[in-house]
Amino acid sequence: MKFREKDIIQFLIPPSLLLGFVIILSTINYIQEIDMSFEEIIVYTAHISPLLCIVSVLLSVIWFQKRK
């Protein structure tokens, strides 16, 4: 199975944008509810980022498979 550049872009953009938007909104909401210092925000983001990358890739794969 060969991938063209256009396929890869279409494959990554929609789930990643959706996931990114949800992450930003939930993070803003979380920070507003709990008064966090800047260092705590960085630690929280560092802990959650790898998990979010994995979820984003999985969503991309599922989304791409459904489009075929």
C-alpha cells in the first residue's frame, strides 16, 4: 500500500485538529477550576502529551480506514 503526500495530510489533519481543539478547551477549563501555578501546568501538560499523541494517531488510523 503506497501513501501519497496528499493522503498522509488528509489522514492526519481532521482527527488531530479535533483532538487538539478538545484538549485546549479541556485544559483551559481544568486550569480555571483549579488554581495552578505555571510549573504545575507544564508538568500536567508533559504527563498528558504522550498519551494524547497515541490517541491522536489511533483516531487518525481509524478515520483513514473508514474513508477507504
